[in-house]
Amino acid sequence: MHLIETDVRLGILRVDPTQLCQQFLTAVPCASPDNLVHIIIMSDAGGMPEMPVGPFTPDESSFELWLERSNFVGGELAAVAYGMHALLFGLCVYVMTQRRADLKMYRWSLVYIFALFICGTLNLAFGIKWNQMIWIDNRNFPGGPNAFVGMMFSDPINVASNAAYVTGAILADAFVLWRCFVIWNRNFLVIIFPAFMFLGTVVCGIIALFQASQPGANLWTRVTVNFLIPYFSLSIALNIIVTLMIVGYLLGHRRSIQATIGKQHAKQYTSIIAMVTESAALYSAFSLIFIIAYGRNDPAQNLFLPVLGQVQVR
């Protein structure tokens, strides 16, 4: 038995390499042998844990089964996260529109949360359609679902889902930067370094999206990896640094109030600090776990990437 693995790092396919090339080129007329890059003959799945099997389990390796399950479960987790996103969106809109007088004060905040919610909705909607294409519409694709994801990642449906994610992420990072700017009394000098980091995330995110959208490319091709890892690294660092700046400023302000008019008047800052910290912690934790799994080529990355499109609301 020969197992093959492509440089797209999507898995190990239990097919003959020559047969796979012939079948794929027949099924996808626009493809070329260049799409099947660096095929390596392998004889072991790399120590993946054994998956429970039954009489109707597909004849696939443990790695293939774990990879398919992680892709499927990731989509389900994204739907759960979207439900939480929708709940927060509804609560924010309700609070901001309770009184007519508040509409003018919150108009730009409402525009922002509507834009973020639209991005999250489009990300999930196109993601659901993409999963339908993987598991139902193209179930007989040569090499199976894993091969379909690797070869057809640049499909317009999946590109639209990824574009919605990147747009939402840019909006979320911009809001974090703006919040820091406001809390620091609109001091431009304070946010110069974070602003450059934000520009770095925007550039890397757009380039990574563009590269992954090219025919035959995906998130695991070398050029995309070279921009995707810096993108997530910069985004995580930006959130951590800006959050620490906000917390540091609020702690200093709380101490000043305590020394001037007493501790009881400074209690509100404790809850604000906790809220700011918690809002950044969830996204940072999920992003960090994803980037570690992504860098190690661990299929667990598929559990966290779809969720990030919703938990980036902060």
C-alpha cells in the first residue's frame, strides 16, 4: 500500500499517484500537473491516533479520518460561535436603541457592529455552502474530501467566506486600536507602534487571502504560509499589546482616584479592566492555539480556524 501526501499538507491519500493525477485532470479540465505539486510517497500516517471504526467506516487511514472529522466538527463549532455572536449583536442593538436620544450618540457604534455582524454572517453562510460542496456535492472527487479541499480551495464560495473573515478581522483589530486611542486621551504618539502593527496585519491578511485564492493554491501552500503566520502573529501581538496598554492606563487612573477621593469611587475601573482583558483573551487564546496547530501541521487547526470568524468580535 502506498500513501501519498502533497505539499498542501492536507492529508495522506490512499490512492496510486499516477491514478490520482489522471483522475484529477479528467475531473477538473482547468487543472494542470502543476496543481499536484511535490507528491511524496509515504508508508506511514505519522503516528496519528487510531480512530474508532465500524463496519461502514470508509477504508481510510487514521490520519485521513481525523482530518475529515476535524474539518466537519470545525464547521459545527463555527455555527455555535455564530449563535453567541448573534446574541451579543442583538443585546448591543437593544441597549443602544432603547432611547431615541441615544441613536445619535451610538450611530457609528451601530454601523460598526452591523458591519461586523454582516461579516460574521457571510463567513458562516459561505462556509456552510463550502461544507456542502465538500461532503455532498463532490463526494466522489478523486482522492476524497481532503483532496477536494486542497485542490479546490480557491473556489469562489470559499474565497468569499475567507474574504468575509479577513474583513471582519480588520474591523475588529481597528476597533481595538481605536479603543486604546480614546482611552489614552487621543494621544497619537501612544498608538504609533500599534498602528504600524495594525497596518502589518492588514497587508499580510490581504496578501495571504490573495495567494490562497489563486488557482491550485490554498492556506497550506508555501507562499500563503509565509504571510498567514505573520498575519496571525501580528494580530495576536497587537491585541495583547493594546490590551496591556489599556489595562496599564486604567490601573494608573484607578490608583490616582483612590489616592484622591477613596477606594469606593475607583471600583468601577476594576470591572472595566476585567471586561477589556476578557474580551481580548478569548480571541488571543483561540488564535494562539490555531497558529501553533497550523505551524505544526496538526489537523486540530481545523477546529479553531472556522470559530475565529466569530470570536474575533471583541
